[in-house]
Amino acid sequence: MAFFTGEHECKLDAKGRLTLPSRLKSVLPAASMKNIIIRKGFEPNLILYPLNEFQNIYSRINSLNEFSSEQRKLKRNLFSSISQVELDSNGRFLLPKSMVLHCNLDKDVILVGMGNIIELWDIKKYRKFLIDDSDEFSKLAQKYLDE
């Protein structure tokens, strides 16, 4: 299982390509060395999945009931927001234009290791989604992580 951590500042090139930092690439499972899955996030970000991680998500999405209009809408919206991209030998991949627009990505981006996935953000927007208040951070940690 992959374990991604840290913040990695990167730059999109003029063609919309991004190079996966070697520290993140080294953690990718062998099956994901050539392809990764990207999903539009619920926030103005993108979620990068190794193939094995996405298989779990895929199974859950695919099991939604096609006879339920609510579940069908969810399935449609999730699957339409997903792309599989190819990594070249340098670990570079092309971001689909619709995904660049979804996040309004500029040249400066940040990849954030989130354990089993990686988030991709415009660097300026990312800072707005962090917790600035240490008391709030402490309370949330206690609420969700305290045993």
C-alpha cells in the first residue's frame, strides 16, 4: 500500500503537464508506474489515485443501483469526473483541460500526500483550505482521532 505524505510544490508546464516528484513516485506501487487515476475533488482540487487504491473506489461506485435516480446521478457525476493518465519515463503526465479548469490551476501547484492518495491544488487556493487556528486543529484532532 502506498503511503504519501508532505507538501510538494511543483510547476505546470505550458502544455499542462506535471512531473510527479521523485519522492512521491518512489512510493507508487509497481502497477501505477505507468498510469494513475485522477478525479475532480469536491473542493477546487484534484485527487490522484494509484490504480490499486482506485479499484476500491471503482467497486463502490460501480455497485450503485442503476434503477435509483439518485444513485445514478451520483454514479454519472463521479465517473464523468475521472480520467486515467499515462506517466512518461520522467514521471510526467498531462492534466486534462477540464480538470485544469475545475481547479483554475495556474503555473504554481502543490501536491499534498494524504496517506493513500495525493491531492493536487493551485498553491494559492490550497492555503485557504488549511486550519490556521491551533485550537481548532486541536479540537478536530481530539474529536476525530482521540480513542
